[in-house]
Amino acid sequence: MERDFYKIKKYFISLLGERWVSDNTKDTMYYNRDLWPREIIASKFGVFKNKPDLILWPKNEEEIVNIIKIANEHKLNIIPFGAGSGVCGATLPLSQGHNIIVDTKRMNKILNVDYQSLILNVEAGAIGYPLEIQLNNKGFTIGHFPSSIYCSTVGGWLASRSAGQESSRYGKIEDMVVSLRVITGHGEIIDTSEIVSSEISGDLNQLFIGSEGTLGIICSAGLSINYLPKFKTYSSFIFKNIEQGLSAIREMMQNDVGGSVIRLYDELDSYIALGHTKEKKEGLFKKYVENLNGDFSDIFLKRILSFPQLLNSLSQLITQGCLLIVLHTGNESEFVKYCQVKSHKIAEKYSGKNMGEEPAKKWERNRYSISYKQSKIFYAGGFVDTMEVATTWDKVAELYHEVKRVIQDKAFLMAHFSHAYQDGCSIYFTFAAKANNYNDAIKRYERIWKNILDVVLGLKATISHHHGIGVSKLEHLRKQLGEGTELFKILKRAFDPNNIMNKGKFFSE
């Protein structure tokens, strides 16, 4: 068997060149996971269960077609890989056979920009931030600003059905797609720009967006772009509780004045965002959280990880309230100003206190930095993760409080509300807990996830807004979709009949 695989490796070398095929230990350890915190825990404790057999770096569609041809002939498992910034385990090598990572980052060129039709054609391996800067320099923007923009690819955005921080204005990635070029697990190149969409045929792009590499490899995309906004306003408010803040957001969105960015933080997250002043009361709470808005010292981390229920309870003593930030952008100064004034009136209606521009400007300066602080929690003997769920306005507050109730004795928890729309919004939870050893950490981690997702399903909310499914949410996705899973199996048989694409994900065997 190993002799046969050695021959397969030689096939790939002859196809791509020796530099672009690797099975060395350093590479296989790096590509054994994405940024799923469960696997970060495993790596921290020296557990590497899912190393791939080979990593390939193709440069074009022709090479990918040939890779898939070889994979079908030898029953290999192909795992598309962008930049590895996903947090749900979608790139985990799970097949009992040979697992082949196909990293698309060499395919990173802008193919064309149609400035009249406002369509960008770009290869899937392009990293978000350099791509956005190139467009900005010409006066345009994609409008897609995920927190991972420095280290995520266009293909990754599409595969996970991602959302950016300004989705309330521009929509999620699926709303920006004009066309796709995909190489299916059958080896067929599908160019959706050549297929006329109609009420009968529907939008074929949506079959592949969010499929997480289980139907094929997304090679390039046509994305709609926008003129770079010329005007921007910053607003911030403090509400006594999240219910008042949510009511304000809902009314702003339903009156079309919600802004490009609209984010409401719960009491604890607001405390971190705003910082605390010397006028705040001294005492037990300050003793435990005096470093919350600093650099997360080891002492602080050990406190929150060791006593989650205590800190969750003490957080109720915060009197600072809930922070809402709103950024309005546009190319018409009078309209942008009108939206800001209207949103101020709505905030006042719900007793929002005007905090001026600075909190919103502070958020913008640090909009991509929060993820880089999470590593300190792992080093301090714990783990941290985020969970983004979504529901309609009538259930948002209930969902938030129910999640807090079931988690308060298991993990330190805080949340913010973002990605708001007319009918509802997303809740973005951050939780941290202690990890005494590998088995204890995994047990705690999985219990927290199960408890939260059980609440989400119980309230008929959605288990994922923009991080995708991967391995992390697969069992709960089965429960949420029910008989709807059969639709995916039909697509799988059509596009990947030999089941070579990302086995073990999205109901594939």
C-alpha cells in the first residue's frame, strides 16, 4: 500500500513539480487542522491525530483537474485549503484512506475588473486585505470585512458562507457573488457565468457557496464591487440593558438607517470596550477584572478561568451599561448625515445616552485585533472559542439569556450583537474555560458547545451565521435540517460520485 502511495506521490511531482508537493513533518503538522480551537487544544497538549499524507500547491485549473483525476483513480480524499483561518474544523483530514491537502494560495491573481459593470474576477487563493487595498487604491471596495481579512482567502469566504463586519450594508459573501468557476469532484469545470439564471433554474452559485469543499474546488469568482464611500460618521450610545439596545437596533434597521456597522455589546463586553475609570467603585469585582481592558495578564486569565461562575455573577454588578456603536457610510453627505440624525433619535427613544464618536472610532482602529489576543488564554492554561448564532428579533434577547444561563457555571462568557438585518441579527458569544489536561479540556469544550447548540435548536434559531459548519456543528446541523439532508446527498452524488471531496464533512461518508 505504501509502495502504491509512493507512486501516487511521484505522479503529483511530475504534475506540479517537486517544490509544490510535500509530505515533510513540518508541513503535515501545520496542515493537520485549521484554527478550530478544539484542535488547537490538541496541538497544545502534543496530540496530532489528523495529519494529512500530502500537501499540494497547484497554480491553475488544469493542474487541479489532473489532481482530481488522480484522486478518483486511487480513491484519495481531497481537502481544499485556503489560508486555514476557519474555526470549525472544515479542513480536518478525517478519511481512513490517504488525505491530500490542496492549497489554492498560489492561485491568487486578479483576473479582471469591469469598472463599468462593477464586477471583480479574482482567483480563490487571493488573501482578503491585499485585495481590498488594491481596490481601494482605485476607489472601490468589495465591502467584505471579516475579522480574518489579513489571513483568509476569497475561496475560504465562499466555502464557509462568511460575513464581514459591514454585512448590514453590503450583505454576506453569498450576496456578492455574480459567478463561480468550480472544478467538481467529478473533474468537470463548471462556469456559472455561462449558465443563464432564471426563475426555473435558480442561482447555481448557491449550491457551492457554503459547501466547504465537499462538492468541488472553487477556483475563481466574479464578485460585485462598490464605490468606496466618501463620507463616514461615527456614533456611540450606552443603554441600561441589552433589551433597550436591541430595540434601538431593530428600529434603525427597519427604518433603513442602521448603518454599515452596528454592534451592541453586553455589559461585560462593553466594560472591556470602554475601559473603566478611576471613579468606578473599588471592591471584589474590580479585584477580579481590573485587567479586562488591558493586555490580559496571566493573573487575570487564571482568575477568570478558575472561577467562571463567580465572574459571570459579578458581571451583573457592572453599572456602565451596554455599548452600541454605529458607523454610517455613503457617497451622499446629506443622506449619511440624515441616517445618523435619525439613528440618534431612535437611540434617544430607548433611553440611549450619547457617548460621542470616540468609542466607535476606537472600535474601527482595533477592528481586526481581537483574535490575536486569544492565544494568551491558551498559554495561560485554558481555551477560548467564539460561537455565532442568529435568530429573528422576537427571540434574540431570549436566546442570549438562555445561553448565559446554561453556560454560567462552565465558562466565562460575554457577547455582542452584530450583523443586523430587518428581520433579526446574529449573537456572537465568546467563552473561555480552564483546561487541566487534554482529556479534561476536550470534555469541557464539547460540553459547552453541546449545551449552547441544544439551546439554539430548542429556540429554533440557526446554529451558524458566518463561521460555517465543519466538524464542530455537524451533528446539530443534522438535527436542524432533518430530512433536508437528503438534498445535499443528491448534490453529492451529482458532483462528487466517488466521494473524494472532503470526506466526513456535510453528511459525506
